[in-house]
Amino acid sequence: YSPFFQHALNSGVRRYHVAPVLCQRAKVAMSHFEPNEYINYEKLEKNINIVRKRLDRPLTLSEKIVYGHLDDPAKQEIERGKTYLRLRPDRVAMQDATAQMAMLQFISSGLPKVAVPSTIHCDHLIEAQAGGEKDLQRAKDINQEVYNFLSTAGAKYGVGFWKPGSGIIHQIILENYSYPGVMLIGTDSHTPNGGGLGGICIGVGGADAVDVMAGIPWELKCPKVIGVKLTGKLSGWTSPKDVILKVAGILTVKGGTGAIIEYHGPGVDSISCTGMATICNMGAEIGATTSIFPYNERMKKYLGKTGRADIAALADEFKQHLVPDSGCHYDQVIEINLSELKPHINGPFTPDLAHPVSDIGAVAEKEGWPVDIRVGLIGSCTNSSYEDMGRSAAVAKQALAHGLKCKSKFTITPGSEQIRATIERDGYAKILREVGGLVLANACGPCIGQWDRKDIKKGEKNTIVTSYNRNFTGRNDANPETHAFVTSPEIVTALSIAGTLKFNPETDYLTGADGKKFKLEAPDADELPKLEFDPGQDTYQYPPKDGSGQRVDVSPTSQRLQLLEPFDKWDGKDLEDMLILIKVKGKCTTDHISAAGPWLKFRGHLDNISNNLLIGAINIENGKANSVRNALTQEFGPVPDTARYYKKMGIKWAVVGDENYGEGSSREHAALEPRHLGGRVIITKSFARIHETNLKKQGLLPLTFADPADYNKIHPVDKLSIVGLKDFAPGKPLKCIIKHPNGSQETIMLNHTFNESQIEWFQAGSALNRMKELQQKSS
């Protein structure tokens, strides 16, 4: 890293590695918003050729783009699933909830300017309550301090700022920033949405984003590649959403961990570009590093309609690098015949519990799930395209023609200001309102728990259906008894009209206002508007050419923002006699570790948000959430309070977890909070990729049982010691000594995935501490 820091400190200016001078064949801007930053397909081509010659085999599309962004393609060790790659992504995108901590960390780095094009998108802090305009104004009033911080920090450090009301980060990226062959990292787990436009777009924590913004090579374990071969053609009620719902049912929530899902085959061409984005978006629910489709005419059409025909023309010239090589090898292959695929609905409580829509009514009755639908919700980053809204409107129009409206409450979330303005112009929004819908703000809203729900009481058992991506317990409305099901927007609309899970639109009839029965026809809608998109209001703030004089204020008395203090450095000793804060039973997502919803307002204040640490996790000792034994007082109390007590007493503590610990959102607060409150080690059967990396970045030790059965050997009242840290090395297991209250003890082995630089993060106290050490050494 030292040469970079020397260069950065000497120059004091932004240096993009996609330098214009390298792009000799054509100069095409990556985005209208950065006219002087060019796509560099020649560099991509050069790197691919170096790697192909070294490996001497055909390459998958994923490999081409990933290896095409290697920092040193000639010397980088490459082995799928094993080696760590040092990569140079093209750009960074941050949503407002995670951007706060990312920018606070970047400020702490001491660097004057971001090194790659970067953007902030205000979409997470707008609560759904009364409807679009009112909710947006309310959010601007409540979050003024945070928006001002992000706006001024963006201006100072050269980051583009999308104001509240612009739309959801992933839809904005698809419309403006993703392109075939791009490597983009985003501080949100659904960043893979950009794979619908042929890019490698990966969700990360804020500390990873800081690495890229600082110009440091970004590390990623070399992904395996799972191929999904699509044959046949989508038709009728079957939609792109059904492809990923089916794949989720096959692979489960952890089946894609450590892998890129690469779609290919003749069936690809029957899917629209935004449909491909939907499929890639929900790849996050199976733990995949990202998902991607090969460049094709549907992408070219979308690029043209969104004002980027020049990018499509350039992509045509380099198309051989934007599709997989013939004869390339996948680590696993799944084949789906789209002609035989039926509409699906997944849930409740987990996005991989897949059911055909035709079966869900009977399954719900058998399982005791409520069949009456209280609310149907369409939109979100997964399904808010023009085509999605058109297909839903096509269903709604049929109901209106027979005098029907929705029996369930019904909400619509446009994905962006451009989508909102265009569906208003083309009449879709009017139809959806007439059938009973409420159009919400262009924001995440209920999908991430930003929903001021009034129609039920907490604890009331009920069912909702959504076109969202995630349906963990309490995810949408903080009610653990809400049974949330995920399906396509058109199925949500049909079910909301019928009001019950027992309705199958393919076969069942509705009764019109005239008493006559009728059947809904399969919806049909244009994938793109016949006219140009209506851009709506201008909501983008360009960073000034020179932001050095810009002031960024963080009040020391603020309850929303807090400047960061560096974490303590490792003392060079083994971690002895740690108490167990909690032994978690079963699923523990980042929602369980650091809840969203009302807690989003504290995403820029580490101490305040730490009051939600692990409050959703189930304690194996008593089967309760947010109730753990204090080992010193023997009293049961909230998890955060107990952690603070241990920290006050100077006692280190550990967490013991189950399978796929930390699945779900990329929120690094789930790693920052345990570190802030004195945690040192998280021991589990397995980790979700992003969370494991986030823990390492903050100086924690994510370790896994060498024998998963050893999970049963640890009891909440035990003390744990991690032995062997003085000889901590890649691939070398660590020992854990378990001390039981009766004086007996036993030793188990723990595995880890740390490489040499990650071990340095731990020793320095965090990756940010290590970055600053290298800066100081360089200067």
C-alpha cells in the first residue's frame, strides 16, 4: 500500500485508476454525471488476456470481469474458493444508512479526496406513513442533520449526492451507473442488482468501501462460480422473480455462499434487463457474492432507453469479453426450463421456503398460517421497474373493469423518481390508485422496516404479501407474528384483489360487482416506455471541483452523529477467560444482531445504535430474545446492558452462534457494535460472507468450529480462552479452551479464513487502524 499513500499524499488530488489516457479506442463516460471518467474496456481486455494465458482454459463471464479488475493479473495467485484476490473496482455506491459510518471512517483516514467515482443515495431513512409527498417532507425534517452531514461530506471529499426522493440506490445505479463489465461495490447487500446490466456489483460493509475510496486494492476471496442454465421462455403469469424464488428454494439461504451465480443459456434472452436485475438482486438471499447475466440485446435496449447508447455501442465492440467463453467450467450447474416454471411465492420468515402459488393456500391452512391477506406491497429495489408497474397495472385494470378493488390494503413503491414520473405520465399510477393503492415515496420504506403500520397491533398474527426480497421475522413491521411472503408484483396485485392466499390467478375465478364470475388474464406490459423516460425532478448534487474549503460539522452533543475513536490495538496476548455474552440458538441475521426500522436513525452514532446489539437473537439458555444472564450478578437482563456492564468491568466477551451467522444485510453496525461494547470473538458453525469480512475489518475474530458438533460443548455459563494468537497465521487453526463452572475444562479446535493482511487488521485493532499505520509509515 505504501507507494499509493506516498503518491496520494504528494499529489493531494483525486487519482482514478480508470485513467482517460488508457482508453485509446474510444472515450465513453461511465456516467452522464462524470463526463471525464471513462470506461476502460482496453484495460479489462488486457488483464483478461494475461489471466487466460496463465490459466490456459476458457473463462466464465464472472471470471473475466473479476480477473479483469485484478491489481496484478500477472502475479496474482488464482484458485477459486481459496485465494484472496486484490482488486481495483471502478466505483463505489453507498446508501444513506450505511454511508454515514462509511464517510465517518473515510474522514478518520485523513485522506483529502476519494480515489474512485463514488455516490451517496438517500433512500433508507424515509418512513412509509401517509403517502409519497408527505412522507418525504417528514423525512427531510426529521433527518435534516444527517442529510446535511452526507451532503457536505460528499461535497468535501468528491462524492456525488442523490437527495432524498431520488429513489432506491439500486434502481438509480441501474439507470445511471451500472454497465456491462463494470466492477462496482456498494454498502448494501442488494448491490448485485447491477448484474442485470452485466456488471459485477458486490455488497460490502463501509470499511471495504473506504478501502476502495482510499485507492487501496480491495480484497475478495476468489469466488466459485455456480452456473444457472436457462432454457425455454417466460410466459403467462411466470415472471423473472419466479426464477430466483425457484433458485432460492434449490440452494437455500447459504447455498450461494462464496460463489457468483452466473446465468446463461438460450432462456436468458426471454428476460428483460430489469427482470435480470430482479433475479440478481435477490441472489443476496442465497448468500451469493453476486449474480450476473451476459451482455445481450435486452441490455442494449435498456442502455439506449436510459440515454446510454454510446455505452452499448462500445460494449458491442468488446462483447467477446462480456459473455462467457465456450466450454467454460462451472463449479455447479443448475438448469431451469422457463417454459415449465410456475409462479412462486416464498415464505414465511425466510426467503428460501419456496412454494408454487397454486399450492400456497393449502400449505398455509395445513401449517396454521393466516390465509387472509392484510396488506399487499409492491415495489422495492427488487421489483419497481417500469415493466413491473405495467404488469401490476394490467392486473388491476381487469379488476376495475369488473367493478372490483383490492380487498387487502395495497401499497406501491416506485424505485426511482424517473420511474415515479413515468408511471404517472403513462397512467399506471392512476390505475393502481383506483384499485385501492397508496403510492409511497421513492424509497426503501416497508421493505427495510421503515413502515409506520397502523392496521394491526404488535403480536397480532397476520399475513402480508410483498414483491420485496427479504422476509425475516419482524423485518417489515417489527411484528414477529407477521407472516411475510415474497412473490412477483403481479401476483401480489392479484392476491390483494382476492384478499386471500387461497387464490390462484392461473385457475381460480373472481366475482365481479355484477355477480358474474371472471378469470384474470395473464398480464402483459411493455418492458420499457414507448416514449422516453420522464426524468422527473432533478435530485442530484454534483461534488464541486475543489471541496477543500467545505466544512463538515458533527456536533459533540448530537444524538444522530458521532465521530469515531480508534479501537484498541491487540495487546499481543491470548484472549483468556472471556465470558459468553450470548449463545445464539438458530437463525441469526444482521437484523437480529443490529435491528433496522426505528434504529436506522442512529446509524451515524455508534454508541447510541449499540443499544440494539443482538436484541433479536434467541438465547439458547432460556429461549428468549434480549434476555441473557449476567455472569457476575447472575441476573437476567437486556443483551446491550450486559455487554456494557462487562465492558465497564474490563472483561472481554464472546458470542457463540449457529449456521450462516450474519446472513442478510451488509450492515457493518452488526460488527461495529460488538467491538464497541467489548466483544473480541464470534464463534459459529458458519458465517455469511459479508458479515465475516465486516467482523475482520473491525478487529474481531470470526472463528468457526472445526467440528460443528462442538457447538454443543459450549454452555452460556462457561469461560472461553483463545490460544495460539502469538503464532496466528493463515490456515493455522486456533485452540479454544472451554472452562466449565465445575472446574473441568476441554479443548476444541477453531478454524478461520484470515489471510496475512487480515491478521494485520486484527493486530492493529481494525482495518482502518492498519490503513493509518501504513499512511504514517509511508509519509
